Amino acid sequence: MVITGILIVVLVRMIPWWKREREAEAARPPRTEEEKARDHQTARIWGCLTIALPVLLVLAYFLTR
């Protein structure tokens, strides 16, 4: 019951925030190819870290066991 209440409160507070974000995004100028390439590279780096960290932790666990 508490979790449902928290989810409802969060959703009610997030809906106006999403609307403001959409309006702000529409008002921004279009992104350049350089910005898109930089964002793509950043996403690739974070994706690799997200995969590599658990793998390294599992390897460290098995090697020190």
C-alpha cells in the first residue's frame, strides 16, 4: 500500500516536469553532428563501463576464492 502511494505521488510530480522538459527541448536549437558524435562516444564509454565493472567484480571474486 505504501509503495503504491509513493508511486502515485512520484507520477503526479513527474508529469508536469516531463511536460516542461519537452517544451524546453522543443525550444533548443537542433544538435550539431559534432555534439551527436560526442554524445554517442560518451554513451559507448558508459555502456562499456556498465558491462566491464560487473565482469571485473566476478573475475576478482573467482580469482580470490
